[in-house]
Amino acid sequence: MSVASTDEVGFFGRIALFVRQVIAELKKVVWPTREQLVTYTTVVILFVTVLALIVSAFDFGFTRLVLKIFG
């Protein structure tokens, strides 16, 4: 099968080519196992929670400091 340039292929031909290329790339993807997915999700949720707590603590501290200084 010869590969035609995009000028020779119509609109729907380009869409079909794109879909074929997407499917070919998705076949190359190494999907995580269920255990990996649960582990990664847990790590992300814990990390975001810890960061939110740190930001909240700084916000609370700076708020108290500003109120103490400016009344």
C-alpha cells in the first residue's frame, strides 16, 4: 500500500488515517496493573492532601500575623 500525501487524500481520508494512527499508538501503551493504579492514586491523593494542609497552615498563620499587626 503506497502512502499518499495529504494533498491527495480527502478530508475523510485524513480523518481515517488519524484514527488508524491513534489506534496504532494506543496498542503501544503499557497500561498499569490494577495494583499499580491503586498505589499511584493513593500516593497522589495523600500528596495533594498534605500539600493542602501545609498551604492551609501557612494561610492561617499569615492571617493571624496580619490581624495581630494591623489589628
